[in-house]
Amino acid sequence: MCAGCGQKSSIKIKMMKNLIYLLSFTLLFSACNNAEKKEKKEDQQIAEVKMTAKEKEVPELSIYNLPSTWTTQDNENIELKDLRGNVLVMVMIYTSCKAACPRLVADMRNIEKQVPEKDLDKVKFILVSIDPETDTPQSIKEFTKENKMEADQWMFLRGTHEDTREFAAVLAVSYKQISPIDFYHSYINRVFGVEGVLVHQTVGLVVNNTEK
């Protein structure tokens, strides 16, 4: 057993607990905000209903300001702002990854297990491809089936190389292709609130997929 492995494991568990706590707090905060909105005057409520999500002004630091269009595992095109109103747990991975990506997916599954079933419809678990050339709609569809991610709360997104780079830059995720099928990339889990603003992140080591 390597020196410090136990300590690293303990740190990771603590980070995961903090992430799960933050997610629960964000859901609770969202629920409280919804309750407050219901207490507004009737004319304000009507105005709120009439105003679509696209018409509302989003915060300056929201990822919903990004104009990019993405393709889902169901081959549907969406914009990030279409996800507005949900708490987002996001990672950037690629389907052929055999090192860090499975661990990132496992971390997301652990978070999903901690979310009460009644709140799952308020959370989206988003996986964004860093290898859009290989991760075609067909391959990501197969990936979601193999990994039992067919529930509504799971979504795999694929975009252009330019949009992917822009998105990674906004999230401060670094990645670099080191072979036709391997990437050097960050190990980061992020949680965004209902307005698309970052509320928490768990950052690990940059992992080389070719390492043994």
C-alpha cells in the first residue's frame, strides 16, 4: 500500500461529503426561494409566469450566458440556458477514457444516491465531452446505456471543438490530446445553482490516461 493513500482517501471522502452537503443546501435554498415567490402579490406572480426563462436576465457569471449549442445523447440540440432552473452537477470527460473519467462518473453516482428521490427532478447530472470527434451522438448514447444513465436527470453533451474549448476555459478545466484516443485532463466536479452560477467545486489531480 502506498504511503499517504489512506490520507488521500480520507481527503477525497471529506471532499465528497462537502460536495453532497453543498448540493443539499443548494436544493434547500432553491426550495426556500420558490416558497418566497409564492407569497408575492398576484400581479407579480402573473408577470413572473408570463416571463419566459430566456427573457429573464441571468447573472453576469452564469454559464447560461454562453451562446453555444450542444447535442445530447438523444441527438437533440440544446443551449445551456435550456437547463436553467435546475441544480447542475457537471464534469468534462470522454467516453474512451479508462482512468480518471470512470472515477468522475462514480463520484457523480455517489452524489446522486444522496439526493432525496423527491428532489431528483430538480438536479441534472451533466457530462460534457472533451473529445467531440470521437464522442458522436451514437457513441455517447451507447455510453449512457452501458452506464445506466438513461434517467431524466442524466445528460451527456457534445459540442464543436471551439465551443468545448470555450466551455472548458470558463470552467477552468484543462485538457490536451496526447494520442488519437487519449487526453491529459483535469479531475474536477462542479455544482452550479439554478441561475447557472458556480456554488461549489471539487478539484483533484490532473490525470494522464496513459499512466499505469
